[in-house]
Amino acid sequence: MDEVDSAIVHHLQKDGRLSNRALAEKLGIAPSTCLERTRLLRQRGIIEGYRAQVSLRALNRSVQAMVATQIRPLRRDVVAAFEESVTRLPEVVSVYTMAGSDDFLVHVTAQDIDHLHAFLLDQFTNRREIVGFRTSIIYQHLTNPVLDPLP
């Protein structure tokens, strides 16, 4: 990626709804050049898509938690079945497959602590492959909205 590609990615991460004309203007390049560069960034898999960032609180999901989970046996079929089933749960935001003492880190949301507790009892304690889990409540979730390439 050259400087123009990096600048396109940078600006689109800040505002994915930026029009091609406005983006080209910010970069000081022709709109046709900007459009072609953006298309190539999508083709190369650098830009994977555009998403709306929504408020979890507005969706009645004010409680967030990370659930560190261990499963056994650690076989490919068991891991795949766990990943597939847990990602379908409406409370699950994301699932991270981990190395170390925990096999998965599951980011979940709920309306309140009572609903979180019921979710964990219903979805984590009843599964034979889950041998243990620990839940950590998230007080604040911060993200870096703009990632630039590392040298």
C-alpha cells in the first residue's frame, strides 16, 4: 500500500459513508482515481466491508461480559461445533479462539445482570463439552476506530 491507499483506508475507517467525491477532495486526487483505488483495495481484501456502528445500550444490551471458556475434548469436530453454535446465539457479539489456559473468549451482551446470569446458566452450564468458564463484566469498551498499517 502506498500513501494514497493508506489515506483512503484511514479516511474510510473514520467515516465509511464518505462519498467518493468528498474522499477524493480530501486526498487531492481525481474522483475517478479515488474510485479505482478504493475498488482495488476491496479486491485485494484490505477493505472488507462497511458497517453501521450501533449503540448496544439503544439495542437494550447495556451489560457486556467476556466469558473465558475451556472445552474438552479439544478435537476439531468439538471445536467447530462449539464455534458454530455459540456464534448463532443472539447475545454473542464475537468469539475469539485462544491459545493458553482458555480455549475461547466469548464477548456477550444482555439487558441486565439477571439476564446475563440466566444466559450463562442456560447456554454454558448445560453443555457437556464446556468443562469450565469464567465471566468478567465489561465496564467500558473502547476501540481504536482507525488502524494504519504497521511498518
